[in-house]
Amino acid sequence: MSQKIFHNDDDVLFLDYLKNHYENTLGEGSKSKIYFKRDKERDYSIISLFLGSGIRVNELTNLKLKDLDFESNRISVIRKGDKSDVVPVTPESMIDVREYLNVRCQRYNATDDENEFVFVTKTQNTSTPLSNRTVETLVKKYTKAFKSNKSMSPHKLRHTYATNLMAQEKDIHLLMSQLGHTSTTTAALYDNPELDKAQHAAAKMGKRRK
């Protein structure tokens, strides 16, 4: 199982590949290149968010604009069992999300209403939310392009983040809190010292990309 995740700094190298090199592998004028140019900021921010927070695919696809807190570098998600949770995110990943939001309305004919979904596509000139399957497909496509023997799922990106967090902090309670394996409510989390600890850990992990 551990062979199916990124090790060492491979996740950082993967982000660099997607941002700076993947486009060059696509045929000039091809549909693949045209769509990638449209979706680059969106897709990159999706990958970055998985690797910068450890959230699940359905937690990502259900994100709404009101769930993003750029001041604190946190996002609000709905965990299993419909429990609300607050998740610290690496500051670099939140920057990537903001860069996507700068082009989101224009590229996908979307609005900036706070109740709109963050990650969308354009269908018949109308903005529609990305499905779990679409996100799983794009993660598989990009990871396979990066390493042909390593087609990965969003869950493997989550596992990559968890492995890196555990290696850095060596704190199982912090890990469980970050991944949502607790039953604490949103209100309790705001008063939970684990959240501040996780925030500090996320900032430290983001520095690996510099």
C-alpha cells in the first residue's frame, strides 16, 4: 500500500511537474491541450488541496465558497456522518485555490455567490459542480502522466499527506484530528488546542514547497 503513495519530496515534484511541465507533453492544438489550458488553475488547486490538507474527495467536491477562510488558511468541510469540521490547510495550497478563484467565474461562467460550489466545470455554457468521479479521473490522469507506474486516487493523495504529517509531527492525535477521525463538533474544534497545533503543522509542511 505504501508503494502507491508519494514518498520523500515526490509530492512537491509532482506539483512542479503539473504546474510547469505537463502542458508540454500535450500535442499543440490538441483538445487535451485546449482543455488543460482552460482547467489548469482548477486542476492544480485540486491536487494542491488534497496534498495540503488530507481531505477526502467528497469533502473537496462539496466545498462551497463560504467554506474557504483565506485569513486563517482553513476550510470547513462535512465529514462522514454529516459532521461539520474545520481543517487547517498549508498556506501555499490556499494561495493555489485563490489563483483558481481569480479565473473561475470567467472560465466556467460561474458566480461568486457564497453558496456556490468551489470546484466547477462548464456544461452547455453553464457552471456545474465537479463530481467525485470526475475528480478521481483527473487525479488518476495527472499522477499517471507524472509516473507511468503510479496511477493514484484522491485517497492516495490523502494518505500521502497523512504520512508526511505523521513523519513531521509524530503525533497520532494530531493526525486523527486532521483526517477527521474524531467526533468533535465545529464549535468544539474552535476551542480545541489540536486545531492550532494542526495549523502550525500545516504551515511547516507548506515550507517544503519553497
